[in-house]
Amino acid sequence: MPWYIWLLLALVIGTVIGGLLMLRAGARKIPLTEEQKQRIAQRNAEADAQDARDR
């Protein structure tokens, strides 16, 4: 392959990796109370049970 294809390939891969790193750096955890965590766990359990019934 010509050198400019390698350069373009490196540029594309660098852009994708850079975008993913910026996305990771901008992510932040959502502070949840214990009550909210319990409600989420209950909803997940209900959804899993619904999925099991639908199969």
C-alpha cells in the first residue's frame, strides 16, 4: 500500500481513539440514593421476569 494510505489509516484510527478517550473523560457518575438504587434493582428484576415469561 502507498504511504498516504497508511497515513490516512493512522489518522482515522487516531481520530476514533481520541473521540473515545474524550467521551470517557467527559463521563461522570450519577449520584444515586439507596432508595433509587433499590428501585432500579426492582425494575430490572421485573423486566427480567417479564423477559423470561415472554420467551
